[in-house]
Amino acid sequence: MSSVHKVAQTGFGTGTNELYDRARPSYQPFALDFIRESVRASGPLNIVEIGSGTGIFTRALLADTKWNHIIKELRAYEPSEGMRDVFRKTVKDDRISVAEGYFDSIDVEDSWADLVVIAQAFHWCPDYSAAAKEFARVLKPDGVVALIWNLEDRETATWTAQIRDLIEVHEQGTPQYRHNYWRQLFETPAYKQSFESPKEKKWSYHLVGTKDSAVERALSKSYIAILPDEKKQEISEEIRRIIDNDSNKVWINEKEGEFEYPYKTDVVICYKKEGGQS
């Protein structure tokens, strides 16, 4: 069995997943369009989703009319039993299944998938070479890997930067997207043998935010979820204070307490080479 980071095991363990599912945003149409347009096969598609979590990305595909009708089968794999439980409760489609699985170990036959997609999870990968080999094994000759992250934009608003400084002291060495450790994938011989150089696309936008949503987003982070309740309460109160004191936040509906929550989405597309290893 592949290893899972100890913080992820606890922070995304049973009992934390309903909050995660509620706090984390869905995926924007422009990012879903970009992935769909990057897939070489015309459909219907066999899709492998690794690190599927509570099903947020899967539900976004099903809700997108341009995606829904081209899905033949989607096999989701997630190491957390608690997240798989929420996935089964929230994803209802006969074409979709979810099972235990890891970046380097999934129960899919060789050359089955048109697309391997990993949403909000690949920075947790413990072995990039093994993952590259597994991606190449399960993909068809014209297959594609898509990595996608929804990211809070911590640079364009004062309050998001202050919250960043507040919570990142608790990271405890957990791998995060911004650390860029995940980019080591592209330097492994296994990746270079089977895949072309990655193609990247980035977007900036805003969502509707409230103090409650900002608090829940912070509490849904694995390294915050494992903290004692009193520390989480302290962080929650400080986040509310930070937002209250920021006179530069952009209101959407001040009466309802709604303001612009700056976000980014990053997508990385990896094409399997012609004649790449399976």
C-alpha cells in the first residue's frame, strides 16, 4: 500500500470531510473547458480521477453539460475512507465509481483511460517517478494527465495575506502547492520517457466570500484541522478580526456581509508521448 502523509491521514480523516466539502469551492467553467479541449480523444471518455476527495471535481464535471455527455465511465480513487464516504453520498451516477487508490497504485487495467485527472491533490504525491509510471500504464496511447488546483489568491488582498501569515505557521512541513515540490514529477526519467513537456494555464478571478466562508476555508486545511479545538477557535476569531479591520476589501453586498474573495486556478496538462511506455 502506498504511503499517505501523516497530516493528510488525520487532517482529512473521518469527521473532517463534510467541512471540507462545504468549504472548498467548485471548479470554474473556463478551467473545465480548457481540460476538455486538451483531451485528444473525441469521446465518450474513460476517466481516472486520483485523489478524488469528497467529489467536488467529479460533481463539477457532471454539472457541466459539455462534460456530462462525453463521460463514458469515471473511476475515482481516494485514500481517505471518510472522503470516500462523502463522495458516495454526493455523487449519484451509474457511470461513476469510487475506491481506495493512490497516485502510484490504482486498480485500472493497462491503457484504459483517455484522461487521468488530479484535482487539488497532487502536491501530496510521495513518489513522483512511481506516479509517472502509473499514469503512463493506465493511459491510452493518446492519453492526457490534467492537474488542477483552486487556490486562494493571497497576494491581491490585504486580508488574505494576513490570514496566510496567521495560519502558515502551523503547516508542520506539510507539502503545499506553492512549495512546487510537485514539479519534480517533470524531471523524473519515468516522466520524460512517457510524456511531453507540460502545458500550463492560470486564471485569476473572485468568488463571493463571507467571514464564515473564510473561516471554514481555513479550518478545512489539513494542518489546521488537526489542531486542538481551542487553537482552532482562536484562529477563527482572529480571521474574523482581520476581515473586519480591512477597510480595503471589495464589497459585493455589504448588508449581507458579502465581499470579493480572490482566487486563482492553475491547470497543468501532460500529454503522453507517441509510443510512450504503458
